Amino acid sequence: MHSLAHRLMRRGLRRGLVEGSVAWLVIGAAAGVVRYVTRPEPPLVARENLRLGESVLVTHVPASGDRPRRRRHENGAGDLPGSS
């Protein structure tokens, strides 16, 4: 249903705006509304009530497969041959 609405929205807006077809423009707009209304809600990860004086610290921990990226100039990879 979602992909059908997406295709109708794209085709309707393209034919409606580019080719000037009012019927396709209405179809595209209606498909856009259907797509917007039927979109899934993002999952709730956590909810916590804080009392007076409490705070939350949000940090990012890289996944185990991630490794830090090295900059080009650290190992000379961006240097041209013969330049010093």
C-alpha cells in the first residue's frame, strides 16, 4: 500500500505539474495525503520520568565494527610525489 501510494504520488505530481493534468495532480496530492496518514510511528526506545534535580546524559558509543577514521594528512596520503 505504501509503495503504491508513493508511485501514484510521484506519477501524479509529475504529470500534474509538468504536463498540466489537473486529474493527475489531484491523484498525486491524494496519494501524498494517504502516505502521510498511514506512515508508521517511530518506535519508542525509552521513557523515564525525572524528579527535581535529576538529569540525563546522552552519549554515542560506536558499534564494535566501527573504527576511527584517519585523516589524510596524518600519514601523508594526500601529499603529491616530490613535494616536501
